[in-house]
Amino acid sequence: MCQVLNVSRSGYYQWIKYPESTRKIEDRDLKQKIVEIYSNSRRTYGSPRIHQKLLREGYQVSKKRVERLMKEAKFMLWPKKKYRATTDSKHTLPVAANSLNRNFSVNKLKSVLGGRYHLPLYSRRLTLPVHYHGPVFP
């Protein structure tokens, strides 16, 4: 059996002879409590919040221990994204003309765009005359 498990004989008998340490038993119970708190928080609590909750419930545990147990349980915590403004309203570029004038029932595209079609191409825009019917190359 030791060959199948790839362990030494003395290590196997030592594992049988000595019971699990109290620290390991406490860690196992604490890990179950952490999983319960984590799932009840809809997976939004990190180690600081879980640590505070455990202290309120009477557990004497350090934040580092909670972090270690969460790492062993392989919790995936994603930090909240920082707010980033995506609109630059203070630019000096000209603002596009309002060609629709709030008329959303347009029948002909030519009348709205003034004889031009705009094709978006990655970061550039290609403008073609309405009467052009050849191939388009960026």
C-alpha cells in the first residue's frame, strides 16, 4: 500500500499513530465557517470583512489566518473596478451636426447623411460617396 501511495513505511505508521493536531482541527472547522460566511455574502466579502464577522461571532482569529485559510480554499476574489471616466467632454474637436433632428422614421439614408455613407473600421472611419459601388479597401 505504501508503494501505491508513494509514501515511506515510517511516514505511514507515524500518520496512523499520531492523531490530527488541534490546530488542523480548528483550521478545518474555521474553514467551514469561512465558506458559510462567504457564500451567505453572495461571494462579495473579502478577508477583512470575514475577519470582522468572525470576531463578532466570538472566534479568536487573526486576519492573516483568515487570509491563509481563504487562499487554501481557493476563493476567487475580484477587487472592485476603479471608476474611470470614459467621456472627454472638454475636447477641442468639432461636434457632429445633428442630421436627424429627432426624426427617427427616416426612409432614405441619402437624405439624412447628405450624400455620404460612413463605415466604421476599427479606429478609423471611411467615408464614401453615395454613388460609389466599387470595392472598399482601408
